[in-house]
Amino acid sequence: MVKGVVLSRNEQEFLLQLLAQGKRLDGREIEQFRDVEIKLGEEYGYVDVKLGRSRVVVRISSEIVKPFEDRPFEGIFNINIELNSNLLLFSSSDNDELLIQRMIEKSIKRSNSLDLESLCIIAGKFCWSIKADLHFIEFDGNFIDISNLAVIVGLLHFKLNNVTINNNQNASGGSNNDQQYANLIIHPINEIDPISLSILHIPISITFSFYTSTSSGGDTGDNDKDNDKDQSVICLLDASLKEEMLRQSFLIITMNKNKEVCQILKNGGLPIDALTILNCCNRAVKIVDELTEKIKSTLKEDQLRRLENVPLDELRAENARQTNEL
């Protein structure tokens, strides 16, 4: 995944020896996930997520467009990824961007996390197009997990303007397209409360990295076969940048709180047996539960904060009565 940074031989051997002893450079346990920090902006759909020293900013936007001809009853969901120029050293050209984009599309779009049919306004004519713009600010490993988390939080935080259909057919003047758009009334936020997106479940990606304990050892000639038999596989959770540079294989598991596996991706030449995959799924369940509760509590705090700033006097239906004292 990293193309512009090279670790020295001493660094590689030192890191692999640490992993063989169950230790890591940042002091974490082998199966310990880094602390996640989620900040929600004043604008709906603006999210700033930090995973250790990795940081991603996501902005969700929407517009009304014509749906695809083969899917007239569904809306559109697109992802746009932008890497900072300083982070291009840690990326292998467009492959990383394409991998992140496909992983997010599979976890959110293909798993039906985002209900695309709820984005339809008029079948075959108008629908909402949701766009997620990802901006990577800092990188210290685990691009996929933090980007998937940021997008799903942004979708949960984002709200659509309320739209009503005007059945008055007396729109005069203008082209046919203008007359069609004149039948739609988009209400501003201060007029009618916006509508949240229909999110059916919250998929969260967890990445496991795999190493062999004999990778740092030298060649012993006649004992090659014995070393192959004695090789033990090290499973690492939430790898940092330097740890990603040394991993021989990785496994991405996307799950939700209901213990449903949305997708599994295995990359690398190191073989992984079925028992190891099941153990990784069991470990991922605990982390998914913790992150889901953290997302819900963060959204609830933001909602309460917004309600505190609403002037309650303007929401009252009755008028204050004035009495004249004689």
C-alpha cells in the first residue's frame, strides 16, 4: 500500500521481533483498536473522524437529478476521494483510492445500508443524488476502516430538504425541463424540518493484518523445511503505517451490530484458514458493538445541542396574553 517510504532492514527486523513477542511500537495490545474521535460540524453531513493519528474529513451533499433508466425507482449514491498531496507518498497511485471506493460501495450500497428507494421523488423523473466527498488529512495506517466509518457517520448525520410536489399544471413559460422542476417545491430548513436518510443498518469495517514470526530471521540453508513447519501466523488488529508496510496479507471484515457479515475481502499471498476467519469475526463483533454505541451517542449529543439553540418561544402555538392592570 505504501510506495514512497522504505523501512530499513534493522527497522523491519525490530518490528517483526516486537510482534512475535506480542508487543507494538505504540504500546497497544495485538488485538487493541485505536481510540476513535468523531466531531460533527454545524452543517449537516460534515464529519471529522480521527483514528489515532489518521484523520479523514467527510462532507455529504445532495442534489435533485434524473434517475438511471434501468433503476427508475432508486436514487443515486456516489463517492469521491481526494488524497492530500503530502499523502501521495503513502499511496500506490490510484489503486488505494479505487480500493477504498469499492469497499465503501459494497459495505453501504450493496448491503442495502442506505435505502436508495427512499431517495426517489418521482419515479423515472426526479430523485436525490447523494455524494460523499472524502478528504484525507493525515495518514498513519488503516485507510479503509476510518473512511468507511466516516462515510456512514456522515450519512447518519446528513438531512435532506423536504420536497413537496405541486400538482398545479398551469406553469407557463420556459422550457419543458423548467416546467417539470417548477412542480417541485424544495423547502428550506428554517421552513420545514429536514428529513434524515433512511439507514437500515450501520456497517463497520475492521481490518486484520497477518505476519509470520520467521519473517525477520535469516536463511539457515538446510533447515528451510523445518522453519516452514515452525512458522506461526501473527494476527494484528488496526495496523499502523509501519506495520502495514510489513504485513504479508490482510483481511477486511464488514459487519453490523446484528452480527451480519456484509462483506469479506482477503488480500495478500499468506494463506488464511477458515478457523482464523471465524476467530476474526468474533473479535470484530465486540469492536463493532463499541463503535456503533459511540456513533449513536455522538449523534444524540449533537441533536440535543441543536435543540438547546432553538428558541422555544417561536415554536409555541399560543400567543402571550397581556393584562392591563387598573
